[in-house]
Amino acid sequence: MRRRRQSGALPLEAPLVVVGDRKSALCVVALDDDAAALGLVEDMALADARARFPRLEVAHEDSPADTKLLETVAEYCRRWTPLVASDAPDGIFLDITGCAHLCGGEAELGADLRARLTRQGFHVRVAIASTAGAAWALSRFGMEAILPAGSERRTLAKLPLAALCIEDETVAALARVGLKKIGDLYELPRAPLAARFGKILLDRLDCALGLLEEPLSPRLEVAPYMAERPFAEPVGREEDVLGAVACLAEKLSAMLERRGEGARRLELSLFRADGAVFTVTAATSRATHNPEAIADLFSTRIDVLRDDLDPGFGYDLVRLSVLEADRIDAAQSDLAGPDNAEELARLIDHLGARLGPSRIVWQEVFESHLPERAVLHVPVGGAGAAAWKIADPEAPPERPLRLLLKPEPVEEVVAVVPDGPPARFRWRHVLHEIVRAEGPERIADEWWRAEESRPTRDYYRVEDKEGRRFWLFREGLFGREHVLPRWFMHGTFA
Amino acid sequence: MPHEAAQPAGDVSPATDVSPASLRLAIARLARPAIDPGSLPFGEAEVDRTLGGGLMRGALHEVAPEAEGDAPVAGGFCAGILVRALAREKTKPILWIRHDLATVEDGAPYGPGLKALGLDVARILFVLASNANEVLDAMEHALRSATLAAVFGELRGNAKLDLRAPRRLALAAGHGATPALLLRLGAGEQLRAPVAAATRWRIAARASGDAPANGVGLPRMKADLIRNRRGSAASFSLEWRIHDRTFRIPALRERLAPPPVGRPHHAPAQAERRASA
């Protein structure tokens, strides 16, 4: 497939060339039909082109944008096959093995692809062959064709050596010894060829002829389960899309159930009629093949993403794929108990789809001296909570109900004895007179964490005249770590 | 099986029968609401009587601190209710919906502290919501699922709530039998707005109970029941008893400052600090 840059923003009266830096000169890297008709060619210096036709419209190449565009087109091509590999800078491989019949055959698929991409303003060259190498060669150097299996050798023989996708230097070196066409290599002894031009030349040749397997690296992993629904008439209403999703969820559910698996990660692709593709992913906290749960998940996601999903003139293909599946365990061991687990998981998934999966958390409690390190928020699906030992389960709480995100400095602290609890302090502009206090509880830094050494903290539990209870600490030891210790508020008790 | 047979006090219709005996009965019922065995009791007889058996399950209950400084103790009140809700269910967890603003202002719920109050952290599922609508929305969805022991949402700020949101919440709560608790911090004037809550509480901190050496004792609070669908408004002084996981009205004797005799042996060293007590 060949693509020419096109930009609607540029006036099209003048022939357009796109230039880029090549060998420290500005060279033409792409040109439109008008420019080609004037006899301009690729790789010609811009200065030469300008000298011949001063009225040239010149645009500078933008490789990142090109790559992005190619990726978008490749994404769009996933409507024909899940195995799509982009071949920068300007090609896309589609492995249509076993997919062609869905479009009515290879010829129809090719025509469909050409029609859809041409409509979007791309210049497309389509070639279908049994090997990726042959298709590459044909689409770039030959004619657009569907090559019947087994005829590679004969067809490729007439093509120039550059069609093997080898380096320009190699092509030039081969030309010097009189080898111009691929067919010239067929009858030559292989060992001297490999010795002189490198093994890569023979490998490329073998790949193109199908003697050597050439793996494609697809852009995305192929989903283990997939269901899709094309629409003859594009649909734009959210209800219709959700209806389609529900249908597809049913299909997937049957497939999953047969294999005793459940979906953990799903992807919904909405192919808009004009080529844009929206993908919406959702994860479940627990493998499920319940179609309602799956449909529910996406209705929530779509609800949240409504602003980003612009249906435009509607979607003509909706695809639901399972990216990650897991065995469904008969026995669920969880806090919710067996009867409850399924529904709880659904609730968690729903909230996760709405707020983001990382926003649903368990709190894990550790034995750590440093109060900040004693808890960890684990997203649901992580491990269970560890234990924090409570010295005396009947005593008044030793730890606050809420811990401030960062200890806040406390001002105007008055203490009766220098290393005793405060008698009065000001926190957040409010003066608190302390009537009860307990402490200190000395919490030294975890010395095994060497990265930073913190001063020792003496924690006090205090209660003021109004009955409000606080957890505050004095940082540093008198005379040793700090000249004047500072006080910090760290939490509040019920 | 909780049965919903208990008659709400308001159901007495004097139009059908106006004999003195029936009126007396009606008055008696109004004065002393029927006990609903399906509700979530506080464990303190006086409170439960006022509430007609306890907090209605399948209803919204709103809690707010009396002053800004009472926010922690209002949280403690909610934590106590959650402990009691968990105790009734063997396996169901609590959904605790945190508002990011509350986390920034008041700090994050602290596992060891929750445990110290008797709350099993392993059975709390936290949801982090970035705005008030997300909090209410998550609560609503959670209430529609019957898999939770309780749904607790905290909201901070005096942003005006969409009037329909709390109403939808109350409807969602009525849908099942999950108690819904909404803690409103820093709501200020907004709390005057009518809300479809079954009860509304205003909590203030009170000096804690007895503890040796002038230490800090069990959490105590003043709980004003300012709206009660099943009875009259009331005010209670409550203490959260960690060991038996109930709220108790502390005995009058304990409300006074303890006399400075019979101190443990290590107390004299701290005697000077007691001067203000």
C-alpha cells in the first residue's frame, strides 16, 4: 500500500511537493499527481525542482505525524483482520489468512480496502500474495494484483532487485555486476552470492518466494476471543451501540463458557464510517462470562467517555474482543463469600469502570514503625490485608481515625516541661488548650532505610477542652537532633 | 429474616375510629414508636427506643459535625455505626466512598486507627471519588446491589448539591436493606436544606472517659438527633465502647472530672499538668 501525503489545508492550485532532509540537502520525498505530471521525481533536490518550476507548493515532512497517521490507518485496517502490522514509513501488512471469505473473497476484500481508503484521500496500492515479501514487491514495483499461490517465482522474476526490500548499496553493487532483475538471481550459485552480498540478500529472496517463513509482528496482540457486528447503515445512537454490545457480549459469553474461561480485560472497538476508530477498554476484577456484566461494564464506560466518543455519521462496525481471559475457578475464596462474590465483583467493576480501577482500593495494614508506612492502598484484586497488632483491644485507640496526608506544623506550642506534652498549641488557626495527654510514644526512623534519615518523633495523644482528640508529635530530641524541636499534627482521633 | 411488620408511628389514622381508647392507643404509639427488629441498633436502649429499634436499614442517614473541629468525632460516630453494621453480617464488606477533598482536608482513614475502634479493615472497600457527584453516584449504585453490609459516603464542602441527588440516594437505599450513611463535612448552611434522610445527626466532641494518668479515654461525643422519621428529635451523650462494640450513654458519675485521689503510682510525676483539668 502506498500513501501520499495530503493536506486539505494547503491550496491545491499549485503542484505540491513534500521535502525533507536527505544527505544534508532538502530533497523531494513525496509529490502529488500534478507534480509528477511535470516530470518531477522523488529524491530530486528541492533547488533543482524549484529551478524548473518556481510555482511549487512546498511542505516540510513531518515524520512523527506520518507515523501517527500510518498507525491510525493500520488501526482502521483491523476491520478486515486482527493481524495488522505497520511497515513504516508507508506500508501496512494485513495477514488475511482465513479472513478473506468474510468479505466475499480476496478480490472483494482488496476492492473494499481500496475503496474505503481512497475515499479518505489516500493513494492506495493493494497487492495480495502468499508471502509478505511478494506482496511488498508487487505493491511497490509491480502492478496491483492478486498473486495466485505458487506463481511468485515467475511474477517476481521481472521485478527490479530493489523490490526485495534490500539496501540501496546492495542494489547498486548488484547492478555493477549486471544483476538488475530478481530473476537474474534464480540461476546463480548461492554460496558466492551470499559471500559477496551478504546472507540477507538470499534470505529476502527466500522469504519473497515462500521458501523461508517470514513472521509479521502484529501491532497488537491478537485477542483470544472476538465478536463483531457490521452495520449496513452506520449507527450513531448510543442505545444502538449498547444494543450491539449486548449482542456481542452474548456471543462472547458462549465462546468463553465453552472453554471454561472468563474475561479479565475487554476491548470494544467502534469503527466510525469515516475511518476513525475508538477503542474503549474495561477490566474486570474477576474472570466473568456473564453477558449482562460485560454489557453493563461498557455501558458505564461509554457513559463516562461520552464526550470523547463522537459518533459523527455513525459506526459501521462494532467489535468486542477479550484481550485477557482467565480460567473461572469454581471455588471463589473471598471475603464476600461464595454467594456474594459474583455480585460484589460486578459492583466493583462498575465503579471501576466509572471512576477508574485504581480508585477502588483495600487498605493493607503493616507492622511498620513509621505511621505513614503502616498502611498501603492496594487496588482491588491485590492481596488481602495483613495484620496490625493491637496491643490491647479494649483500650482507647492508640492510633488516629484519620491520618493527615502530610504532618502539618503546629504553632505557638507551650509545654510545661520541655520534653513533655504540649499544654497549648495552635493548629489551622485554632488555639487548643490541652487537658489530657498521653505519651510520649517514641518512634524512631526505620534505620534500615538508609536513603534519608529522619529525626526521632515523640508522639502524644492529647485532648483539648472541647473534647477534641489529636495525635501530634515533636520532631527531634532536645539538644541532640534539634536545638528547638518542632511540633507537627499528624492525625485526629474520633 | 427481618420482617417489616412494625407499624410506623404515622400510620395511625384517627378518621376511622375516634373512641377515647383508640386515641389513647394512638397517643401511646406516637409517644413510644414501635420497635422495628430489622433496624440497626445502637446497643443503647434509650437511643434505640427513640429511633424505633435503631437506624432504619434501607434508608439514608446523614451525619454532620457541629463545628469544623468536630469532623473527626463525627467520623468516629460513623465508624461506630459501621462496626455495628459489620457485626450483623458474616461476610459482606462495607463500601467506604472517600471524597478526595476530605482526604486532603481531614486526612485519610487510617487502618490502625480504624482497627483500634474495632473496625475490620479487611472488610472495608474504599472507593476514591474526585467530586461530590461521583460520591453520590457511587453510593447510589452501591445501594442498588445487595452485597454490602453498609454504604458509607463522605462529602466535604458546601457546594450546593443537586436536590435530586440525595433524593435518588434515598430511593436507592429504600430499594434494598443496606444502611446508607452520609457524612457531610464543612457543609455549613447547606445542611439546612431538606433532605430525604431518615435520620440526621449533629455530632460534637466531648471530653473522653476515664483513663489512668489523665490519659485520653474512650471516644465520647454529643449526638444530636435533629431529624428522626420514626420519632422525636433528641440529644444523647454517647461513648463508643470498643470492647463490646456498642454506643453507651456514660453514667453521670463518669462525666465529672475524676477526683485526684487513688492515682496510679506513676501519676505524681505528671501532677503539674493536671492543674487545668
